[in-house]
Amino acid sequence: MPTRILPAVGDADAVRSVTTLLSQLPDAEPVAPVVDSTQLIDTLARLAAESVDELPEVVVVHERIGPVPALELIREVALRFPAVGVVLVTSDTSPGLFQAAMDSGARGLVALPLSYEELATRVQAVAQWSVGVRRHLGHGGDVFTGVGGTVVTVSGAKGGVGATLTAIQLALASQASGRSTVLVDMDLQTGDVASYLDVQFRRSVADLAGITDISPRVLADAVFRHDTGVALLLAPGEGERGEEVTDRATRQIVSALRSRYETVVIDCGAQLSGAGAAAVEMADTALLVTTPDVVAVRGAKRTVRMWDRLQIRKAEETTVVVNRHTRGTEIQPSLIRRITGTPVAATAVPANFKELQGVVDAGRVHELDGRSAVKQALWGLAGELGLAKAPAGDRRSGRARGDRGSVTFRRRRDG
């Protein structure tokens, strides 16, 4: 059986060099190369959704792959697709780099400039390892082999537009539908998830930032189990500790959560940090919450453009959620869609703060009445996103009736 090899190489010259040598290897079947980290993860996720047997035995990662650094990318591949062996191609063959690559989950390292003999030896050894792992998985092994849970980030166009409430209700709807769900407060300096849910906690996301190997036990120690069943990973009580959560730490944390929960909802707040940017970049679904007023919509447009400039997220891969919607306002979802250049969720959340005031002041938003139009809309949004079954009542509320320009949500990834 030929060995399927997937090159992940961003540099055009390196692509030609790597693919030429790979095609010369005995019993090798190189597939079309991917040019960046996002395309690699998307490709593997799509193949894994069909079957673990559809995955390539070997992935060859070039040191200049981006935008996620090579070692962090290897770590994510090793965690999410443990039946795939990764070979790192690098010009740095120092013991330190070798150790770092092995710690990240690489199964081999090949030095630049490439040597046919060295490449053939490494690929063959890694392919044999991969076949052995799959044989084990085929006999009831308990290694996680799926695509991983669905990651949804919720960001605010500006402060006060309702991103945290949206994130909480999406998590509650997902959990109520029988999906294991974790809610992460990545608004590291001003996070309010704990206040909204009236919980006291000792551990936070900052406690995971310095850990390179997040085991299930370590993760369980940091997560707070709420009465509703939703797992909570909260922002640090001391805002200055938010600086400890780097983009690299965030990728490791999100990957670990994704492997343990079916739904991962992340409240990213309204200010972009390295941690928030990494979360949005990794998300299957990135929501941007706005209210139908000039200042908030301008903020949404500014955020979408910034994400695009920083190569965090393209406009067409971001979905805007309209909160506090009224039929009489001049700014309707169709206009917001044209201004931001993004899809807009078909479910708009109505303006009705009176329904929310009591539970918000009490810090018990999880006890919001099921007859609330706001709750029905937010749970309907969860259904629209595929996170939950929408409650029967949402058929009569939550949708921006009369606004034929609103766009149905489109998933970013096939997997």
C-alpha cells in the first residue's frame, strides 16, 4: 500500500524541492501540498470527518510554514490527529530544536538542504509508526481520532453590545442539547462570565498558560463545573495576569479543550489581544456581535477590516450577530451586511432589557425565563449554528422579519 504524504510548505521554491523529492520515494503517494497552517488543519479535519483511514500517513511540515509557527502547528496536528505522523523539515538541527520538535509531537526531523536518503529513511519510519497506530485504533483503541469539538468565538464590535450574554446562552443551549460544552472567558482583563453566572473560582485560564503539556487531569483541575453542566474556564481575577496568556498558550489551551468537549464557546470581549486573535483564527465559527446603531456598526466594520489586515479572519468567514434589534430602527441587518461585507446571522436578537435586568443584577443569567424572547432568539441562534436544537418557540421570535436581506449562516469548515 503506498504511503500518502501531505507536504505543508509555504515557500514556492521549497514546495518544488520537497514535492520533487517526495515523488521519487519508493511506494510514496504525495498529495497536493497545502500552503499554510489553516489549510493544513482544514484538510486534515475534512479527511478525518470521513474516516481515520482517509488521513495521510505522513505530513511534512516546512519550518517556514505560517501563519501559525511550525512547532505550534505540529503540536495541534499531533493532538487532533494522533494517527498522523509529522516530519519537520528545518535548517536548524541543534539538539534544542530537536528536543522542542519531539516535545511538540513530531515523529522525525529532516535537515535542510534536503537529502534523498535522509528524507526516505525518516518518511518510511514515520509511515510505519502511523500504520501501527491505526492498527491499534482499529481494535478499539481509546485514542482521540475525531476532528475535535466545534470552536465558536464571540467577539464584540465594542464594549456593551452583549457578547458575553450571547456566549453564555450559546453554551447553555449547547449543553441542554446533550453536547458536552465548555465556556471560556478569554476577555482576560475585564471578563464577566463569573459575575453573570455567580460563581466563585480559584483556577483560571492563566493557570494553564505556562503548561506545555495540558493533560486531561491538568485541564480538569482548571475547569469549573457549573450547576447547569457547562464547564467554565474563566478569566483571571487579577486582570494583570491576562498578559501570561500568550497566543501560543491560547492555541494549546483551545486544542486541549477541543479534544475533550463537543462544543467550545469562547468569549473574546471587544478588545483584540494576542490570545483573542489566536482563538478567532482557530475557530470554526467566529461571531461578531453588534447593535444596530452607528457607533457599534462602525466598530464592527473596523474589527472586520483589522482581522483581515492581520490575516486573522477574512470578512466572508466572519458572521455578524445583530443584538437589540427592533423592526423600526433605520439600521437593519441587510444594511449591516453591506457595510461590514460579512454574512449576517438570520437570527436577530430582539431588544428587551426588562427581561434580562433581574437575572443580570442577580448574576443568574442561566435562570433566564424560557419564555423570554431574548433567550428564544439566542437559543435559536445556537440552532442556526448547529450547536443545539432550537426551541419550538423561536419560530415566532428572534428572526428579523421583513428584512429579506439577512443572510443565512455559512459554516467556515466542511469538517
